[in-house]
Amino acid sequence: MLQNPTLSTSEVIERTVSNLPKCSNVFTPKLSTLKRSLYRYHKSAYQSQEPMSLADISVPEIYRKTFDDDKFLQYDSEDNRRIMIFATQENIKVNLKTLLALNRLDLS
């Protein structure tokens, strides 16, 4: 089995099937069947259970920071009305400058 998480389902199937002997083509399922099976396996193996409530949502550490290791999850209320704010400090500064500029404009 290929161990490359960046490959698409089609690429994994094509690479695997292309390495099979030609005589096995008779026994190889259709591409759509292989894709469906691979999708089901991936879904069961790598996806967590659907949360039953907002309190069940847990944001993994990988989504709390950017690739540059900057804080990305700025706020999480962790209550029954669950509010999460995802932004970098730079995004917040840009938004604040925009709001201040709009506030100075006479929109009437």
C-alpha cells in the first residue's frame, strides 16, 4: 500500500493497479468500485466521530497555529453557545485599521 497522504484516490488506485500483472485485470474491480472502497476505508480510519454538541468539538493543535507557528485560534468561548475566532495577529490589525478607516468616512 502506498503511504503518501498527498496522493489523490485516483493516483493511489492507478499506481497500485499499474503494478499488477496484466492477467489480473480480469479480476480487478471497476475503478469506481475501488474509489468507493478506498474512500470508505479512509473515512472510517481517519475521521473522528461527528460531535453531538458544541461542547464535543475539540480543535486539534495543528489547527490552532499557522505554518509559521503563529497563534491562529485567538478565542474559544467553550460554552454552550460556542464562539471561536480564527485569525492571525496581522489579520486582526488589518481588520482594525479597515474598521477605523470606515468609521472616519462620512457614509451619509
